[in-house]
Amino acid sequence: MLSVEGVSVRFAGISALSSVSLAVAAGERLGVVGPNGAGKTTLLNVVTGLVRPAAGAIRLDGQTLTGLPPDAVARAGVARTFQSARLFSRMTVGENVRAGRPLDAEPWLRLVGLLARRGDLAAALTPGEARRLELARALAGRPRALLLDEPCGGLSAAETEDIAALLERAIAPGIITVVVEHKLRVISRLCERVAVLHLGEKIFDGPAGALRADRRVLEAYLGKARAS
Amino acid sequence: MVDFLQALVDGVMLGATYSLLGLGFTLIFGVLRRLNLAFGPTILVGIYAGSHVGLAWPGALWAVVAATVVAAILCGIYVERCSFRALARQAPVVSMISTFAVWMQLQELVSLFEASRTMPYPSPAWLPALTVGPILLRSDALLMWSGATAIMLALFVLLYRTRFGTAVRAVADSSEAATLMGVNVSVIGAAAFLLASTVGGLAGVLIAQSQQQVTPYFGLWATVKGLTAMLLGGAGSLPGAVAGGVILGVVETQTLWHFGGQWRDLASFALLFLVVALSPRARSEPTL
Amino acid sequence: MSDYAVSLLVRIGVEAFVALSAYLLLVIGRISFGQQAFFVIGGYAAGIATALYGAPLAVGIMVGAVAAGVAGALLSAVMAPAGGIYFAAGSLAFGELVRVALLSFHYQVPVGADLTGPAGADGFRGIRALFTGGMSVTTYMLAVSGLLAVTSVVIVLLLSSRWGEAMRMVGEDETASASLGVRVRRVAALTMAGAGALAGLGGGLFVHYVTYIEPGHSDVMLGVHSLAYAFIGGLGTPLGPIIGVALDIGLLESFRFLAGYRMIVFGGLVMGLLVVRPRGLLDEVAVHRLSRLVAWGRR
């Protein structure tokens, strides 16, 4: 269980997150959506330790993660991907998956369909392949919690379909998964539950199906006049 | 108490020249987001040029000043073309690497052009010294300080009261936004370089006339002082560079007063260390 | 082999160690303008060990390397978190700090009839362990070259190990590395210690060859040159900086008329190369292609 309890983050006087609380159980997949600037990436950053919260706590299976540096959070079993795939372009595909860890890259490369590219430099990959590599790298560490930041961002419809299908089959059961995404179709395919952030606040937390009917969500995306 | 005040006044006056050096670094770093490590050496070339002119035409102080500033500007143009414009599409750190190659070149250039290593630099003979109460203001320090302050005032008028200056500050703030507002970023970049070279050359004039000599070590010396002033004030902030220079000057003269000459340089290095070790921005700086 | 050729090879060897020292830090993405400080610390420590305390030559040189390594570790306590221009500025300041501090470093001990030891600005003379030990200069040159070869192999092995992977990850993207569990601070600290030891090794080898050392040897141009060697030769392999050294010193020797213009020419070469190959001749892409060729050739 990954729990975010009353977390607030402030940047230069602006409240990026205001007392946000979430809980994701093992094996559960939570989608996080919201208009731009809602605080979705900040949420991931604060869970992974890149940003310190002004208030609140983050816990993973009872272990407190708040205040830990990012490398300690990673070693505690939290893996993440980034909005634009942050690969090590000067290292090979195989080396990227291993990322300095004592593991065999092969099964993970096979899982994402990049085994043939094992010896290539990561710089040579297409954007779609880069996303798959980043996913393999995150999964290879056998994390307890997987945080995905817009895994389908910037991809064509066909590539999005591929990634979504890959995510469906590649994420092992039992892993806590949080998916931040703009593309609602991907969210509804992957996640049973969705949380909506708007201007740093959580305005909805419930089944994915109930999303489109919620008044606050409609107001956030469309503006008050159009929502009514 | 009087001694403390004297050291304080000396420190502020010395600090004004450090502020100029810091401003030179900041103008380029703030606008172009790249560190120009050849800045100190370009001033070095300038003051050696001025020294040569001073020996060839004794008494022609304006020629010396002109030679110093023009030489510094010419070197600045060279650096801008070869290390910045030619590498504009590479990562910012590549420009910094190129500038230290220019540093190598300029250092050798200086050693090729004079017979002896330390050369004299003329200074005006007719300056008065001032006494304000118990505090003595030496004539050369007074010239350094008033010259530096005048240049800084002119610079701030330029940057905060003219359209050109606003464009420069806009690019320093966000080059993307500035482009959207119709600002030609590369022209502003070149102009910022010109400005920095001029400020640097004038700083060189003021420092050299105060020390009355120039040595090849000046390139490194100016680099350390300028970088300390810039980083003390928060890299990229112009008022910060001014404050940083003054703080550095005060720390140096207080150290000189209380602990002696040997410790003065160590104090300035220690100050730079402190900034590097403690500044939160040091952690977020991107690496290669 | 002529005396001149021998001295040339020793010079290349010594400078190569300092270049490798700068290279190691470049692998983790840090540009250091201060490796000359470790060179000098190693030289002074090695000289003190052999000239003041009668240590054998090899032991003295090791002492130099260890002392410089410790200095690197201590410095990392202050500098490890810094990157980019802050690290560059701080390392520059450290190089000068060491030079200025050594100007006041007096430590003289009676050895035989005279006082020997660091004498502040006058430096430290009379480090004769190489010449009183009976080793020929040619043998010394071979030892230096052998040491350099072994060091290069060790670095190659290091960089392809898991530890090396972590170093290269830090060098490219610290945030991503941290999010994968890499202890970035520790990697930086260990690399700084190792880099310091390498430069100190060069210093110890140097000091016994020329029999003296002075504060002025902590010269920023040595640090700048070490970086330039890595950027010309290439950042993809430790062979890169060594090639850079050979190129520079070889340049001076092949074209005598360039004697007074060497830094201008070499600097110009670096500037020109940066436009097309910002990571040097043997950059990671080139090394990758070469290794692919070798693998293909073996089939």
C-alpha cells in the first residue's frame, strides 16, 4: 500500500499541491489526471523524493518515505518513468536496462520487444522504443510501486495503442501502479480507479467510469459555464 | 574602531572593481546561459596592450585606456564568434570548454608579445587623496571606486531605462519568451558580449592603474574574483554580482587587516568554497 | 634510445596521469580545473617520504598517490554535491588555494648534514631517490609507461563494470540515476578520491624525475591542459586523454617552429574539434562503433 497523506508542496509562493491524500493498494492501478499545471508531476516528484513536501507524509507498506533522498526511495522499491524518457543515450540498450544493478537484462528486453536492439546505443531508438526501454528499466528493478509519468505522451495513436497494450501485460500483478496521463482512453483501459487533480487539489477519487459524470471534474476541464 | 571602518571603506572601494568583474561574467552567463572562462584572459590581453601603448607614448593616458578597452573588445568578439556563436546548438557546457581553450591561446599570446613578464601600467599622477574624518581615501583607490561606480551606474541606466536593456534582461529571464516578443536573441547575445568586454576592459584599466603594473597572472586572478562575485550574488543576477563584489572586497580587506597579507588570498578562495558548498543552486546545476 | 626521447616519454607519462585524473571526473560529468592541486600534493608527499624519511622510491610514490587520494576524498565532502559551473569554479579555487598554501609551507628536517624539505616559495629541492637508488632513467621511463598501461587497463575494466555503469549514468543524468537507486554522492566522493590519487601518482613520478617541486607547479594551465587532452582525444575511453597528451607533446616535437605557439595551435584544435565532435575523437559513439567492428571481425 502506497499512501500519500495530506501532502502539500509550495514553490516560490505557489501551492503546487494542497493537502493531497491518496492510497493505492498492492495490485491496484490508480490513474491520475488533471489539466496542465494541476500538480500531477509534482505529485510523482514528491513521492520519489525529488521534492520535499511542506506538510504531509508518504508511506510505502508502513515505511515512511518522506524526507528520504531519491536514491533511498528507489532502493525502497519505488520505480518511475519520466515525462520525456530519460535514457542514458551514451550507453547501450542493455546497459540502460541494467542501470548498474546486478540483474540480467535479457528477460526484460524480451518483455518489451527490444531484445534485438540490445547492443545499440540508446540514442538510436525511436521515441516509442525509448518509452519501452524506460519501462523495461523501471520494471527490471522489480519495484513494489511503479509510477508512470505520461507513458503515452507525444506518441501517435498507433504507438499509444502499443504502449497501452504493453503496460497491460507487462506490469506484474501485485505491483502498486500510478499512471499520470492526459489520454483518458489509456487511463480507462489500464486503471480501475482515477484521481483528478486541479490546481494542486484532489477534486475526484473514484471509479474510472464515474469520471465523466462528476460535476467538479467537468468544471475543471471545461470551465464553469460550459459544465452546467 | 577607526581601523575597522578604514578597512571597511577600503573593502567597499576594492569591492567595486570586483563587482565590475562579476558583472562581466554575469552579463554573459545571464544572457547566454554559458560561462565564459576566457573573460579574465581577454582583460589580460587588454591591459598588456595598454601597457605597451603606455610605454610607446608616455603621457597619453587616453590612448592607454582606449588600447586596453579596444583590445579587450576584439578578444571578446573572437570568443563570441568561436566559442559561443559557433557552438550555439550544442549543450551549454561545450561553450565553457571552448572558452578555456581560448584561455590557453590568450595566455600564450600575452607571453609572446613582451620581453619581460611584468610590465608597468601608467596611472594618473594628479589625483588627490581625500580624508574624511579619520578615514583616508587613497587616490588610486578613489579613482578605482569612482570609476567602477560610474560604469555600474551607466550600465544600470542602460539595462533598466532603455529598450535595448529591457531586451537584454528579457533574454536573460527567458530566451524563448523573448523570441516570441520579437527579440533577436543572437543579436542581443552578441551585444551582451560587447557590453561585458567593454566593462571588463574598463575594469582592467582601473585595476591596472591602481596596481601600476600588469602580470600574466592577472587572467586567473580576475577569473577567480569575478566568479566569486558572481556566485556570491547568485549566478545570473546583476545586482547580486554587485553585492557579491562588495562582500568579497570587504572580506578581503578585513582579513588583510586582522590576519595579514598571506591570508587575504586564502580568504577569497575560502569564500568561493563556502558558496559552492552551501549554495542550494549548486546542487541543481546540470552536469555534462 | 636517446636521452631526449626518454625524457619525452616520461613527460608524456606524467601528464597522462593528470589527464586521466581529469578524465575520471568527466566520466561522472564534472569539469575540474583543479587536478593540478592533487598533482602537487602527491609530489610533495612523495618527496617528503623519500627525501626526508628515507622511504624506498616505490613506497614514496605510493604515499604520494594515497595522500592525494585522501585529499580528494576530503574535498569531496565539500564539493561532491556541486555540479556544472559551481564545481568548475570550486575546483579552480582549490587549485589556487593549494598553491597559495604551499607558499607558506615550511617543513625542514636535517638529513645528513643539511636541512631538507619544503621551503615555502622556494619549493622543495634535493629529491634524489631515483638517482641515488641506482635505477637508470630508461628503466624509470619503462616503469612509468608500464604503470600507465596497467592504470589504463584498470580504468577500462572499471568503466565496464557495474561500478563504471553507475559512474557513466551519473555523468549523463544525475536525476535519472538517483531515481534508479544510484548513490550519487558516494559515486562522486569515490571518483574524486580516485582521480586525486591518479594525479598524485603523476606528481610522485614527476618529482623524482626532476628532483624538485614548488608551489608554482599547481599551475592552472596544467589543469586546463588535462581537460583539453580529454576533450580532444575523446571521452569514450581512457585512451582518449592519453592520445590527447601524445598529440600535444608530439605536436611540439614534430614541428619545432611551433615552439612558441603550441598552446595557440592546440587550443585552436580543441575549439575546432568541439564544433563537430564535442566529446572528442574517441567519443562514446566512436568507441561503440569500433567495438561493434571488432565483434563483427571476430565472427
